[in-house]
Amino acid sequence: MKKKKISRILICVILYAITVVLIYMALEKKGGRSPAYFLGMACGVIAGLAFVALMMWLIRKAGGRFGCKNKENSFDERQLLARGQAYKYAFFTLLCYISLVGLLKELADVSLFMSFAGMWIGVCLSIAVFAIVCILKDAYMNLYENAKGVIMMFSAVGLMNLLVGIRIFTGDKPLVENGTLSMDSINAITGILFLVILIVFAGRVIYNNRQLEEDEE
């Protein structure tokens, strides 16, 4: 059973990497990219997902619990209702973002966000809305996770992306190419996303702990 599960995970990872590369190729306007470039990009996506899997293993070894959402009855009824609302807000956030980007292009000829990185901002905004709504309604963690695991994972992934993405701020990599956000800005965008979620989550944990202490007094 474990071998079958690992095989399914590997297939999903490979398909995800191929999907990301195909989307980027469809949005790529410059042309002239060699097959080796896209192969390297796919390997980068797989390496990133492997890093997340490694972090989940290390977190469990350190006493944290993260990524247990597939277990039965992971969320109670109140949490499921809150997460349903969060999904709705996230969907409309992405819808509004895509509409705004399209209108900017058509009405003002602003093509800055007409790239994979530009679309990724919309995805990150919708993820942020979903996560923040869930956190504020105490519906982000399930019954099998703990705050330690979530904070460790978000800190590691956010820091890794920020360290890679800092290249665009030091001038080593361009932020804008041919009038659109470059692929190199994706790491910085993702790092900022995890940093924002981490700050909100940590603030909520501190607030809940203080409320608990006050109730005990």
C-alpha cells in the first residue's frame, strides 16, 4: 500500500511539473527557449516539491504536525462551513484580479501582468484570502495539526523563496522583461505570500493563547 501511495505521489508531482511548464510555454512571448530550459524548469518545480516533502518529514521528527488533511474527520462542522466561505472569497478574489488585469490590457494597454508571473500574483492573492479567512475563523488547522508544524513549514518555505527571489532586488535578475513581470519574480511573490500568512497565523496564535490565559484567570 505504501509503495502504491508513493507511486501516485510521484505521478502527481511529475504531472504538476509538466502542467506548470506547459502553461509557461503558452504564456511565453519571447520565444527562442531551448528544450533544456524547460526541462530545467520542470526539474526545479520537482525539486521544490521534494523540499516541501523533506520539510514535512523534518517537522514531524521535531514534534510538529502538518499536512494531515487526508485523515477522516479532519475538520469539524464549524470549520468546514468557515472553509467553504473562505473558498468562495478566494474564488472571487481571483476572478476580480483576472478581470482587472484583462481590463488594464484592453483599456490602458498595460501588459505588465500578462505573463505567468502576473497570473501567479492572482493565484497568491486568492491563496492569501483563503488562508487569512480560515485563520481568523480558527478553521485553518485541522484536528491533527498543531501550530508548531504550520509555523515551521511556512517559515521554511517562505524563507527559501525569499532567498531565491532576492536576486531581482540585487539586480542579478530582471523584474520586468519585455514589458511583463519576469519568471524570476515568482519566488519573491511566493515568499511574500508565505510571510503574510505566517504573520497573520502567528498573530492569531498569540491572541488565542492570551484569551486562554485570561479565561483561566
